[in-house]
Amino acid sequence: MRVTSAIPVREFFSIGDVCELTGLKPHVLRYWESQFRFLHPAKNRSGNRVYQRREVELIMLVKQLLYVEKYTIDGARQRVDEYRKAGELKSLARGALDAGTVNLLERDLERILATLRGANVPEDVDEGADEGEDDDEENEDAIGAEGSA
């Protein structure tokens, strides 16, 4: 069981690292690279994608726009361009990264709680497992919001 804290302090991330940090699958990241011109990670000598921290922040912003705010790909692309023109892109991307980190922490805490209660929770579950307990229902409503993404 892993416990995710903040994004590690490093400059470059592999696609696997980015998937773990963002909760996205590799094919989603590769597809987004084809749809958002600002997502173009460099490749190392082996041909593997190497993402910079700035790109991870932008990925989290795109995820926020698509999954939480329910923009289409085209709408998210336009919104990012608006943020860029207004000079707000950097701060909004960092804010989305912070929100994504909080969501990952909440998900990991739910797994820990389930483990402590003796429940068996698969690694790919985004929401809490104990829906029947009254004490947990309010927490699941707050935490489970990301599970609908």
C-alpha cells in the first residue's frame, strides 16, 4: 500500500510516475499529447517519455477541466488558451496539481481506513469501501467526488 504525499521534488518524471501522480492511464496521457499541443514531453535516449514538472501541472489542469468541470477536449483546449492569454495559466496549473494531490491523499487515506477495518480494497478503487456505515457516508460523499471522474 502506498501513501502519496506531495509531488516529489524532481524535475523529470517517467510516464509511469505521471500516471501514479495523476491517477490517469498511460493511453490517456498519450491521447492528450495528440490533443493538447502544450503537452509534448521530451524523450530520453531510450525513446521513453520524460515529463517536466510544468507538464505534470498542466496535465492536472486538463484533468480538472475535463473530469471535474466537464469540458469537452475542444472546450478545455480553448479554456487553457484563455488562461494563457490572461497570464493565469501557471498559477491555475499549480492549483490543479495541489487539488489533485489532495484527492490522491484522500483516496489513500480511505484505503488505509479500510485496511484498518479489515476490509479488502483493490488497488484501483477510487472510493471508500464501507458504504453501509453511517459514520462514513458523509466522508464518502466528500471524498468520492473524484471517483466519478
